[in-house]
Amino acid sequence: MDIDKIRQDFPVYKKYPKLCYLDTAASSLTAQPVIDAINDYYNSYSVNVHRGVYQLSFELTQKYEQARQTVADYLNASFEEIIFTRGASSALNLVAMSYGLNALKPGDEIIVSELEHHSHVLPWQHVAKKTGATLIYVPLTKEGRITVDNFKAVLTNNTKMVALTHVSNVMGYETPLKPIIALTHEKGALISVDAAQSLPHKTVDVKDLDCDFLAFSGHKMCGPTGIGVLYGKKHLLDEMTPVEYGGDMNDYVEKHDVTLKDIPYKFETGTPPIAAVLGLKAAIDYLKNIGETAILKHENTLKDLALEGLESIDGITVYNKNTDTGIIAFNFDGVHPHDAVTYFDEDDVALRAGHHCAQLVMKFLNVPATLRATFYLYNTKDDVAVFLKSIKAARTFFTEIGF
């Protein structure tokens, strides 16, 4: 993997050459081919899809649906199983509001975890309150992991829905989904997977995994904001009803009834995020060209270097020393992360401080918030060195002022 060449694909580094960007878990930098694809839409087309019978709209519609096929191929799904949404949160909400509200009833159980992003636990809280179903949490290990044994401990004949993250956005741990999904299906339950933190780093074969629903977003994988994907098994999507109604999702409208289009279009009302969809295709093509093996090897090399350096610095607590990804969650002992993060900005180190839309993880860790560094394909060993140098300087600074 030619890291110097890859860095050139991200124009933000040309404007900010000293930038040490370590906030990819929140949003990745955008690759130039993605920007080019978005610009090409506005420069060469800038019309709508599906509706126009003129040549420009016809050509654009073909490009748009080719993008859907690219996503389907990336996941090893069928074309009609790919629904474009505003983001992963929108996709996960669609599952809860369309399937959950209509399928669950009092006495049913929904299994979630404390590792979930708010967008994967709050919708199911709402469903539980509305339907009378019960929310059940998988016990985490002391390290903060989901294990198959702990999942078995809460799986019952009343389990009807499971909603779990593939990779935690704070701890960076990968959930052992394949055996969990097999157990879920043995009980006749369904599972929704939040893959927002895994798809940027590794491919997911939904047929091999056998998940029922899976969601991810473009902006965490070198793509644009405002675009997400929901994968759902065809027979489930066929049975589900839309949560939004309007133009382009119907075939025939009468005064008191409507005939909906087939999937995926019945879930995609209104003018779609055309430019973002084309940008997402470009992002997937870009990542495929580099290859997940190279990406994962590079990330883990940098992550291991950073963890080794952190272990040599006194007064630092790392919460996920055995993380499976490039995510490192840590704090300065005695210093609130919101105070600490301002120091890093002075060194052009972009870290995230807060609860990361995962307050249940913070409660599990018994902290109000954490600092989070994420290493991705465009980061370098120099970034690790700058990060560790800034950590040491900040530790010295806060010690001198009495923290």
C-alpha cells in the first residue's frame, strides 16, 4: 500500500499539510475520486432520475442504478435488497419503525447491547414502549466485549429481534456475529446489524453472515455525507410497509388507496440523494481498489504502535488495549476529556472527545466521556509520532497546572 499516493487522494491534506486526522470513527476524510463523481453529477447532469424520458435523465438513471448494483455486489446482496437512505441512522430507524412496530407485541423480547450507538438502541427503546415488548441487554465481559456465551444467556424463546453492532464505535471490538446470528435464527428471531464502523475497513458478505438487516453510511468510508444503505432480505422487505410516503414510491394513486412500487423503490420517496449515491459508488470502488487486506494491515500496524507508545506514558488510561480495529479510547487520569482535547487541537491533532453517541458505553466504563483516536488508511507513522508527542506534552502540561 503506497501511503504517500493515498495521501494525495485526500485534498484536505493539501490545504492543511500538518493535519493529524484521527477522527475517522466520526467521519472519514473524502477521497478525490468521490469528489470528482459528485462534481460530475452537477457539472454533467444535475437533473432527476426515474422521472424524465429525455436522454439526460435516462443516462443518469442508468448511472444511479449501476451504483445500487455496485453496493449490492459489495455486500453480495441482490439489487432489490439495497435501499438508499439519508444515513445509517435512518436505515436502522427504518427497520425499527417499519418491521419492529408492526411485528412485535407484549411479551416479545428485543436483545440489544450497551455497545450500541444511540441510533441502534433508541429506536428499539421506542418500539418496546409502543408495543409492550421488553428490551434485554447482553451482559458485557469485564473488557467490554459481547461473547457468544453471554448472548446465549439472554436468548430465549421470547426473543423476536436482535439489534447488535458489528464493531463498537468506542471500544473498536468486533462482535462474533456469525454464531450469534445462527443462534438467533434457531429461535425464529431476526437480527439487525449496525455495520457503520466495519464496512469502511472490511467487506461483509451478507449471505454468508445471514443477517436479516444491515446498515452503513457513506461518510465513514471516504464517501459523502447524507447517504446510507439498508440491506434487507427480500422476503422481509416485501412484507414491510414504508414509513414515508410521497412521490416516486407509488404506481397508482386513488382517492382512498395507493398501489406501491416493488422494493427497493417503495422505501425511497422523493428526489433521492443522487450526487451522494454516485459518490458512494466511487468510495466503494476506491476502497476495493486498495483492498481490505492492505487497509486492515496498515491500520493495525499504526494502532499497535500507538498503543505501545501510550503504555509508556504515565497517567493515561486506555479502555480497549486489545481493540480489533484502529479505534483507541482513552483518558488522561484526572482530566476531563473536553479539557484535554483542546490541547491537541493546538498541535493540529484532530481527536474526538465526548460520549460518541454511545452514553451506555460511558456508563459501563464509569466515565462521563472519553478521548478517541482512530487510525485509517490515510494515516501514517508520522501521525502516530505526532499523536504520542502531543500526548506527552499534554500530560506534562496538565500535571504542572495541578490536574
